[in-house]
Amino acid sequence: MHVEAIQPAPVNPNPVSNPRPVSLTPREEQIAQAIAAGRSNRDIAAQLGITEQTVKNHLTNIFGKVGVENRLQLALALVGGTVRRI
């Protein structure tokens, strides 16, 4: 019986050299930066004078634009340079 090895998906060896362009609104930018800094939704809401639900709504939009599923992936994309803001 012959079993083929599973090959990993190709990975961009230097994602910073080819970041994905993303256009965020000024408010989305504020929230994304706060997430990258490790702030909670509650802290972000208090700082910006908005509700936690509004922060969550913005995060849903940001996740879709950036192509991530959660705040950790967002923070890694922003800090790691795989996203270029336009």
C-alpha cells in the first residue's frame, strides 16, 4: 500500500514584501490599531465613546476587509505587515 505525503500549502516566504492592500475607514483604523495593541472591546468602546456592540460591528467589517476570522489574526496581520493600509 502506497501512501502519498500531504504537501503543505505554498507560503509566501516574505509576506511583508507583498502586503495585501486594505482600505479601512478612519474609525475602523482606530479600532484595528487598538486591537493590535491588545485592547479589549470594552476598553475600545470607552475610549471612543461608543458601545461595545458598535465595536463588534466594526470588527466584523474589518475582519471581512482584511480576510481574517478573529482579533488575534487581525493583530498578527497588522503587526506582521501582511496588510498594507490604503
